Amino acid sequence: MTRTDSDWWRGAVIYQVYPRSFFDSNGDGIGDLPGVTAKLDYIADLNVDAIWLSPFFTSPMKDFGYDVSDYRGVDPIFGTLDDLDKLIAEAHQRGLKIMIDQVLSHSSDQHAWFKESRASRDNPKADWYVWADAREDGTPPNNWLSVFGGSAWAWDSRRRQYYLHNFLASQPDLNFHNPELQDQMLEEVRFWLERGVDGFRLDAINFCFHDPELRDNPPSQAVQEASIGVRKENPYAYQYHKYDKTQPENLVFLQRLRALLDEYPGTTTVGEIGDDNSLQTMADYTGNGDKLHMAYSFDLLTEQTGADFIRHTVETIESNLTDGWPCWAIGNHDVARVASRWRAQSPEQLKLFMIALLTLRGSVCLYQGEELGLTEAELAFEDLVDPYGISFWPEYKGRDGCRTPMPWQHDADQAGFSSGKPWLPVAADHKAAAIDVQGAAPDSVLNAYRAFLGWRREQDVLLAGAIEFHDSPADTLLFSRRDGDRHLLVALNFGSESVTLDLPASAQPITGTPGCLKGDWQGTQVTLPAYGAGVAEV
């Protein structure tokens, strides 16, 4: 079933493509937009609904595209606007939607707006970024910290003021308290809507506004939920981020953004929420149908895992979300690959993670290579390019390990990613997990994803139904998905030993489900092997 209605995004599976590492079409070692187009059949065969393209905009690449110097341009390393138009058209022909990564909270310091803003205190764009005077002793205006380490303020000798940067010093924060700036950013979004994109993944969307009084953040003894940048080696973790992000004015701007999207029926947004109270913020940002369509947090992107943790996370968001809509992810370009982070010991464990993710209520973001069960690549310090990892090495090795090239062919140079030297080395152990190897193995992780995603997209109850957890033995999850008269029961065993669960007398295993569902059904009981899963109709 291909969903074509305006609510296609509810329950959709969105495949994240990190273009630099997907497929290199011209041999320069960097993946590009024509490379994505060349591999659209592979993506379509996964049975996903949409593609999220990580940034391809014109950029000095200090943060690999998340530092935008032209919101309407394609960086030459990725191709041209014509290449993007072709990619959109070819994707649509295959029933795939295209979502792009929109970075609203900050730009590159090479953007023409910032160059003008820093030139003087009275030019037309002087107030388009967040500027503040030094304190009497010359130190920054307050104690706010950058996610990437150190003060969130950088001194500019031209204006003789500090500017705010929540990330790199080369990523100055835009001043959303300026209505003219808001209007301009909405026009940047409209440019891509007019070009035919189907939606946006909104990077760091809760960072747009800051406290205009620039009050100090209070200290934090413990972060409430999964916040961006929270690592014990990073001082960012030692503040409660009360004033530098997630301000109430952001909700009003998101209403303006939603009104723009509503002018283009069938388009959607998914917001990245990195906050000290991320689950509540997700609820606030997706409620009432007038802000974001959906949002995801870092809660399932941490090293915590297991049945109890997943149940707590899902029940917490369900209790807060009311009429909002979640989007779940267990991997992306900013965190260690889930196979390593959740310490998977076998392909069966990886398949269990997949089934758990794809049977929750909500939409799903699936990061490239997850369907192959790729592990976090180990890189030498001299191979690192991520400024985050370079700053905190060796305690934190950065994000390069999850961004290495996709392995297409096990016996080809650079695993078939490129004919040249890739921008990051291909991990040696990834070649054994290459797409050509797994595609030919019926019981592979890749074919399990293909089969389960194909079956899932035909189950309306999994796309839109409510969720309710039931008590079950340790290391297991048992939950219902209900939609009208349809009632599915999902049973998952996260333990390394088999376990037997009692079920209602009316529970009947669904026939014809993918082979990765391996429960042994006997009357009112199901026995799940280690890392096994089962689905029944009730």
C-alpha cells in the first residue's frame, strides 16, 4: 500500500540519507545527489515511505553542512539544483517522498547575512544575529555554553561585541526575536516547498529563541531526560538549559511555520528535540495540530536500552503527548551506531531492535546502514574530521564512526562507495555486511528489514493505532496496538534465554508474517527464543 493522502506521514518510515557517505557518482570521494538518485531503487526496495536528505546546502563544511552559507544553493560537492530537481522527480516516480534537513536556528559565519551583520551596529541586518556587550570585566555576557565545548559566546573585533553560537563559533545564532528575520526564514522554507519537497527535518528546532534578558543558566545536578550534548566529559551537561533554548516564543514561531506548510497540502515536519525535558517538549511542540507534525528526541539515541527503558520512554511520551504525534529513531548521524551502542551480539538482536522500533505508535526515522546492522567504525585520530570528536578525543571520539561510507559491494575498492579515496575510510568489517552480500542471504538483517517493512506498511493498525503495554516477565515487552476493530498483540524478548508468555485465549498468530517473527505459539502461550518476537491477532 502506497500512502498518498495528506496524512501519509503518520506511521511513515523515513529513511535518512547522509549524502556525503551514501554513494559517490563522480569519484571525488564524497557522496553526492546524483549518487542518491542512482540508488533510489535500493531505497524503494526497502519499503520505506520517504527519504530525509541531510544538508546539501552551500557551506564551508566546518560542521559538514549544518553551517549554511546559502539556504537556497546546493554545494558544488553535492551537485546542482538541477540534480536535486531530478532526484525529487525520480523519487516521486517511485512513490518516495523527499524531506530535507532545514537548519533554522543558526547559519555559517560565511553567510552574507552574518558578514553584513558583523560589519557595524547600525546596518540593515545588524539585529539578525544575537549580539551582546561584554560584561564590565570583558568576559562574555553570561554563562551559556556551546554544545561543542566552551563558552557559547565569541568575540567579534569589528562590532566589539560578543555573538551567540550554541554550536561551533563558525555557526552564529540567528536572532528570531527579530520579526524581519523570522519572515526571511519562512521565505527560505517556501523556496524549497515551491521546488517540490514534501517536508523538512528541522535541526535543533528548540534552539531558535533565547532569553532576551540573557539570564545565567542554573547549575544542574542531573539531566531529566536525554538532552543533546550531555556527556560527562562535556561541561554542557552541568547546566540546566533554562534560558539558552526552548523558550516560549518558539511555539508562536512554529505556529507560523505550520501555517506556511498548510499552504502546501501533504507536506510535513519532524523536529529534532534536544532538551533537558525532551519528552515534555515533544508534547508541547506537536500538540493541537498547529505546530510541528511530529518530533523526536534523543531518548532512544542513548546507550540505555532494554525492555524497561523502552517501555518507560514510550509510556512517558504517550502520557504527555495527548493529540501530538511521535517519531522514533534509534540511530542517526550524531550518535554511535545502534548495533554498537546497544551492544548487539547477533543478527537476531538487530532484528529484535528493528521490530521493537517498527511496532511502536508513531513514525520512524531509519538511518542509512541500520538496515545492514553496521557497527560503529573505529577510526584513528588522524582520520577524524568531526570537530566535536577532535575537541573531546579520546574520551569521546565524535560522530565520524557512524558516518563512514555505505558498503555496496564486498569485493570492490572502497566497498563500491567511490572510485576515489573516500572522505572517511571504509570500515574493514563493514565489507562483510555489504549490500551485495546481505541481499543474497535470505536470513540477513537487510532482508529482514525489507520483509518486515513490506508487511508493516499493509497493517493500518501499526500505522495509526493506539498503544497499550501489558505486564510481562523481565526483559520482555508485551503491548497492544488497536485501531477500530483491529487488535494486534506484540511480544518481544530482549533476554538471552527463551521465555514463555501467557496470552488471551483469542490470540492467534498472524500467518504470512516475515520470518524474523519466531514465536512458538501453543494455545494461550507463546514461547519466544532469545531475542525472539511474535505478533498475534486478538
